[in-house]
Amino acid sequence: MQDFVDFFTGLFSTDRWPPRWKCGYWSDFHGWLYIISDLLIWAAYFAIPLIIINYVTKRKSALKFNKAYIYFAGFILLCSSTHFLDAVMFWHPMYRLNALVRLITALVSLATVYHLIKILPQAFSQKTNLELEAEILRRKEAESKLVELTLQLQSKTIALTKSNEELEKFAAVASHDLKEPLRMVSGFMDLLNKKYSDKLDDTARKYIFYAKDGAVRMSALISELLAYAQLGFNKGEFEKVGIGEVINEIVALNKAAIEEKNAVILFNGLPDIVASRILIKLLFQNLINNALNYQKKDVSPVIKIICINEDLHWKFAVEDNGIGINNEYFTQIFELFRRIHAKEEFRGTGMGLATCKRIVEQHNGEIWLESEEGKGSTFYFTIKKQ
Ligand code: ADP
């Protein structure tokens, strides 16, 4: 204990030892060689931590192993002081202080070793500059490929838009040209009926009626076919559409048929959705028309329209009390021109539900039905929320 107290009380004392010059035989050359070398080592060791600390403070955010740098700087700084003290000892033999500084140096060195071992796995996992450069090169190549693909896609989209426009023009012209001869057939049938009606018997008049009826149906079919063909590229703008308002418009348009059939259309609190107004109107128009059309004799149609607000979709249901559909036709009726009733029984072209399906798909939704023959049908469809 006394040694310990003596040690710290006489930390800077030099009285128990001779200066190193006097300890043994030093030639001037030997002594100064020792001193100058120690001082040079001290100067170099002193500069290294200063450089490291300057570097760390400037690049603090960019450096990963800040702590390791600091430990390392401390360790070198302490090593430098041992060399400095060794040089000083030639005049001032402070052996106690020298021992203490060496102890501190040893402790900091061990702490540095411990810290280095700890960060070693992480340091090894760091990418070298060469690896980083290779990675940058790879990414640049991928980026330029992406740009190339985007350009290709853009030029394909432009070509597709152009060909769609041409197709649309073609469909409109074809529809006009097909309807022209039909108008002639229909017109001359009317003329024949008007001018020669008294000269014709009942069978001839019936034939004229069938011919005229065929021409009218053909004309309706061409119009619907044109509308269906245009669906692909004539979506109209997506906008806020008040569904209640749309149903009111459809009711106004079909006022005559609704009154004639004594039909009731029930709806309440339908939402505003983001969709193509033209298409959504066509969709409800087709479903309401079918609900009015496929009805039992002597029964007044009751049509209910509701909407359920789901997480990602609006789910609509159009329910009727009509003739219903056998479940074996549940998927077929959405195909183009697919009808399950004779035209004498119910009029139609077989395009309504195919059109509905296409419209729903353009709104990222699905359409399906539940039905029981003789009881009625409910058509469901979803529209994805934008
Ligand atoms: P269209 O009504 O012009 O024949 P659709 O594609 O609209 O063509 O309908 C296809 C078939 O599905 C119809 O022919 C009909 O038999 C059946 N259908 C459609 N809606 C209903 C309904 N609400 N009730 C009963 N049958 C229906």
C-alpha cells in the first residue's frame, strides 16, 4: 500500500534515479540517435491521430466505424507519448510517470483490439471500391435497358392508338354503309305497304311486316355492334359520377316502357363514384332494360338497385322479379350474341350482357348473377375505387 501511495505522490519525482545520460555509457552519437529517433516517432505518432480526428469530424455522417477510428487515434497518441517520455528521460528520469503512461497505453490498446475484433465481421461485409464500381456499372446498364424498353413501349402505344383510331373510323364507316341498304329495304317495304296495301292479301302484308321487322332488328344489331366495338377505345373520361342521377336519367329515357309495364324502380342513397359516365350509364341501361324485358306476363316489374361500400370496390346489385335464369346459363349469357330465349318470346340482340361485362372489366371489376327460374334475378357487379 505504501508503495502505491509513494508511487502516486512522487509521480513526477526524479530523485531516485540518475538521468539516462548518466545511466551506463552513452556516446553522444548513440544518445542523440536514441533521442532524435524517439522524437521523430513521437512527432509522426502525434500527427496521425490529428489527421484521423480531423477526417472523422468532417465525414462523420458518411463513416460507418467512427468509434474504431477514435480508439485507434487514442492508442497511437498514447504510443507517441511513451516515445516522448523516453527521450525526456535522458534529462528528467520520471520512471513513475513513464510506467503510468505505459499502463494507460496498454489498456487503450487492449480496448482497441477488442473493438476491432467486434467490428471485423461487419467490416468484411463492406463492399470494396471495386465491387461498388461494378455495382454502379450494373445499375447503369439496367437503367439504360429500362429507358430503352420505355421508349419501345411508348412507340408501341403510339402505334396502337393510331391503329385503334383507324379501327374506330372503319367501324363507324362500315356501320353507316351497312345501315344504308337496310334503310332502303325498310323504306321500300313501307312504300309497298302504303301504296299497294289494298291490292295485297293478308299473307303478303305479313311477309312485308317480317321483312321490315328484320331490317329494323338488323339496324339495331349494327348500332349495338358498333357501340360494343368502340368500347375498347372509347372509354370516355373517368370522372365523379352520381349513380342516383344516372338512374334518374335512365328512368326518364324509358318513361314510356316503364309506364306501359307499370314497373317500379327502387333505389336510394346510391353513391358518387369515379368512373366513365358514358359507360356506367350504358351498363345500368342494359341491366334495367333486361329487368324490364325478361318479365312474367301480367306481373308488374319491381326493380331494386342497391350499392354496398366495400374496402376496395363499390358492389352494386340490380334485382328483378322476372322470369329468372337457369343456373346452367350463368356464365354463357355474358358471351357475345348468347341468348337463351327465342326472339319471338323476348326481343334482343344478345349483346347487352357482353357489353356490361366489358364495361365492368374496364373498371377493374367483376360481374355475376344469382337467379332462380320463375322468381327473378339479381345481377351483381363491382367497380374498383379509384
Ligand atoms: P339480349 O337481352 O339482347 O338478348 P343480353 O346479353 O342482355 O342480350 O342477355 C342475354 C340473355 O340473358 C338474354 O337473352 C336473356 O335470355 C338472359 N337475361 C338477361 N337478363 C335477364 C334477366 N334480367 N332475367 C332473365 N333473363 C335474362
